[in-house]
Amino acid sequence: MTKFHDLKSAFAALTVLIGVLPGNPAYSAAPTPPPAAPVPSYADLADLVDEAPVILVAQIRSQSPIEPARSPGLAPGMVRLYVEARTRALIFGARAIGDSLQYLVDVPLDSRAKVPSLKKQVFLIFARPVAGRPGELQLVGRSSQLPWDPALEARVRGVIAERNAAGAPVRLEGVREAMFTAGTLAGESETQIFLATADGSPAALVIRRRPDLAPVWGVTFSEVLGSEGTVPPRDTLAWYRLACFLPATLPARANVSESPADKRAAERDYRLVMDQLGPCPRNLR
């Protein structure tokens, strides 16, 4: 009985050992799925729309990997592909873009460090034409090819409509000048902050305080300073221009308020604006 028990125990131990050996389907680790593509933030899409003279929907026809030695600037874990694609829809840009497209794109390797297959997949492309080469595009950045879906296309079209609207907020390059002025009543004041724009057009913030009332502020992208405004809604072009491109603190060189106390008050009002705008998240690399 003892020998039989010992043999039975040994067999059971061997069975357990075999079960944990590599290759056993019951215990092998499941393959690691590729990471989900990040959802672009409003700022991501606005960045791309600002930079891309051509935005279109394209379906991949074929791909050819480029050797790493011929792919300068290629990030680790990525592969550069030469892609031939078919235009499915032109969202924005020159009507001269034809049906057949070619471009280079960097994409991540899959979970097995292999080149992924993009054939027949549909993407939103943010690019610029290549002079003298019809049908050839240059992507505007690393994240300029996004997996297409109707919701994403609708978001991109919304940003394009905002940017092309009359009186749309222009690109900002910083703060030009800030001045605090005390009012005639105790606790009454106004701070005007003039912003530097890419095209030289006017843009300004006005922060007003009244006794026993919460401070109010507004932004204008015209010669006329608004009376009393509200914080631009988040994920709008005006919010994006301010939250994503103004410095976190008021530059000392721009603060032309008269006294040290006035300068501190202007800094306080600028902090109020930036705190209410909140952070500018970007999810794409």
C-alpha cells in the first residue's frame, strides 16, 4: 500500500509539473493585446486642424515597411511605412487631391514586435501636399493618421467650422501688456491684458471687480473690449487659444501696472483667468 501511495503521489506531482511547463494551453499566458489608441482631446484635434492644409478620409490599399536605417528620427517600437491609399472623402483643403494617395507614416509595432497590417483600414489623415508631386502627401506630425469613425469625423468637422467662422479666435503667441487700474470705489478695479497674436490682430482679456460681487472676465478678439464676459466654454476654439497657449503666470516684462501693489493685483487677476480656464490636456504623442 505504501509503494502504491508513493507512486500515486509521484504521478500527481509529475502531472502538476507538466501542467505548468511552457506551451501547455491551460496555463500559457494569454497574448498581450495591443494598447488601445488614445482618444484625441479637443486640443489634439485643434492642433492638427491648425497645422493641416489637407484633411481627408483614406482607405489603405497597400503598405511597405521602410528599413530603420532609412528612417531618420524613427522612435523605438515604431516602424515607418510607405502607404498607398484611396481617398474616400475630402474633409478640408484643396480640391486637387486625387483618388490615389501616397505618404509615409510611423506606426507602432504590434504586441509581437511585428509590423501591423493596415490594409483596408480607414483613417483620418492630416497632411500637406508635396509640391510638384500630385497625389503625394506629407503628414503634419506623428499622430496625423487617426483610425476613422463617424464620431471622430464629426468632432474634426466641428473644429474646422469653428476655425473658419467669421471672427474666429486667432492663434496666440503670449501676453503683450497687462495693466491694473483701481476704480473710484473701494474694491472696484479693472485689469486689461493685451495678447500677442500670430497675425498682429487685436486680442485682449478684461477682468473686472465690483464690491461684494464675484469678479468677472471676458476675452475679445476684436478692437472692442467687451463690457462683462464669461469664461469661454471648455473645448471650444476660444478656450483652446487661451488655455493651451498662454503662459501659466503673467510675465513680469508685460506687467506695466504702476505700483508694486498694482502689479500684484494684475498677477492675481491673470491667475484667476488661468485657474478658470483649467489645464489643456493632450493625449496624442
